[in-house]
Amino acid sequence: MEPNLMKISPDRKKIFQQSSSIVIKVGSSLLVEDKLGAIKKKWFASFIEDIIELRKLGKTVIIVSSGAINLGRKILNLKDNDLTLEQEQAAASVGQIELSKEYQEHFKFKGFICSQVLITLDDFTNRRRYLNCKSTLKTLLNLGVIPIVNENDTVATDEIRYGDNDRLAAQVASICDSDLLILLSDIDGLYTESPKKSKDAEHIPFISEITEEIEQMAKGPENDFSHGGMKTKIEAAKVTTSVGCNLIIANGKKNYPISDIAENKATWFLASQRVKAARKKWILNMKSLGEITIDFKAEKALKSGKSLLPVGATKCTGKFSRGDVVAVRGEDGQILAKGLTSFNQVETEKIIGIKSEDIPKVLGYNRKPELIHRDNMAFFN
Ligand code: GLU
């Protein structure tokens, strides 16, 4: 069977470097020791260090973490693999507090703040709750927090339950307009057939379109303790790629699971280019809440495909928050483009005209230097 292979391999390192907003889903089998039912200490500490590295690069990170049921099962001494829904809910209730404690202790020790966000499928189908969820997550990110998301297993009954964190992570990435979702699991991506069952199974490094054939290759869960199999990962990929977010399925078993992700064997689902074009159109149609004037040098840089840096800006007007649309005005007075700002107007006023390396000194915290990232900018022709 000929999978939907890409003819030219895209530059994975570049995609990774350019992703400023990342969601990472970590599966239960990576986090929790099957036999002991406890957190894998060494692996966990290395994972936290990887996240901190990403934060230091100015990226925002949301973690979608499984593990509550497995941790709670051990604490409650529930040995049977097939727990009833009520037992799973009780295990999740006990395990979630343990899981959050681990994250909090590790991040606090390194000087970072994390938070707990529990979501049900229902929260995404009810518009008011959907918008609440979106604004809470965005506010947390703007405050420099690392949100730790899990399904609210304790109250989620079968009808309103995802049951796997792959699709939950895809929804989170979608509402947060993330650039990249990494699904860390115990397999290094999609194969033409199950590598556990067939020697002929071929690994698929890139997928640019999720065809019927790709869907057929996905199988159910292979492991008793993990709820999401390849099928839910493909469903997650359908959601993210259709909203312009790339997705990686990677094997996270080794310590420091994120550090070499762009070089390691994995399957990359690439976001639809059509969506990127639609996004630019959407940006141009949005009402701008402010204006940033730039010099000729910056105008030249933008036209050659670069992002807008504070050093090229000369003036800012209006009242805007991070993520709002602002117009970009050239030195000759022409409106050149519109874009989503990475800084609010108070921050922008402070950093206008300064070099990127001086931003932390002026603001008192570190952030990616672009005022407007090139992916978030659309030009008037
Ligand atoms: N929400 C479940 C837990 O925390 C995990 C679901 C999954 O494994 O994807 O245990």
C-alpha cells in the first residue's frame, strides 16, 4: 500500500523553531510506572526541564497530561484493569491531586508557575463555556503560567466523555490558536500496519493530507492502560491540521523527550496551507485596534518575509491586548499590512525602537522578540 508520502521533506527544525505556541500531550504510560503505579521520577524531571527550555525560548506551553486514573488506581489499590466508570471517576479524583502536586512541585522548584485546568467535552459544545475556557487559557498564557490540562474524569459520564486525551489536546490546541501539538506516546508515529504484528510495517514520516487510506492504517489501543490508540491520534490530527496547527506523534519514552524532537523518528501531520491563506484573509478582514508605524528598513525586512521586531517600530497608537489585530503603517504613511500582536499596547510602547536583546531588561521578563510574527501578518497587495 502506498501511503500519502510527501515528495519533498519539509524542514522539521524550522517548523519547530517557528512554533511559538505549543501544546504537549503526555500519555499515561510515559508518566506512570505500570507496576508501581507511581510517577517515573527521572523521566518526569527531564520532561519538566524540556518544557522550561521551551519557555526560555519564549514559547508558550500547555501540557495536556494523562495519568490521574493510573495514579489513583494504585493509591486506592484497585487492581482490576477493567474498572467501572464509577471506579475510574474515584481513581481520577484521587490521582488528579497527586498528578498536580508533582507538576507543581517540579515547576515551583524551577521558578515557574503552573495551573490545573479540568475540561469535559461538554465545555467545548456549550458556546459560553467554550469562550470561557478559551479566555482562561489565553489569560494564563499571557501571565506566563504553564497550564496543565486533563479531562475532568470525575464528573464526565460516558456520554460527555472523551476518554482519551488526544482529542482533548487537539481541541485545546485549536481554541488556543496553537502552532504545534505534540502527542508524546510509546510509539514513534504512524506505520502502514502495526509494527508489533508485521515485519513489513513501514514508518510514515510526513502526512500532508489525511486520506481514507491513512485512516485505515490507524488501529485501536495496543496497551491496556492507555486510552488513546492511533485512531484517536488521527482524529486529533484532523482537528489541528484543519485549523492551521501542525501535529507530531512522537515516541516520548526516552528522557528529555522534546529536546531532539525535530531530528527523531516521528510522524508529522502538516497543517493545511489553504487554512494559512484563509487565516491571512481573516486577519485582513478584522478591525484593527491599534497601529504600529515602522521605518523603511523594517518595511524592507517585512517584505522579504521577516517578522516585525521592536527595533523597526517608531510609533504605536490605539489600545490593544496581546493577540489583537493591529495595522502596520509604513514611514510614508501607507497602511502596509495587518497582524496579530505578540505584546499589548503598554508593552509595545515600552519596547518600541529597542534591540531584541534589551526586551527582558525593559519589561522585566523574557518573551519572543517579534512584535508581530510573520505567520500572523497579512499584507495588502
Ligand atoms: N484522563 C485520563 C487520566 O488522567 C487519561 C486519558 C488518556 O489516557 O488519554 O488518567
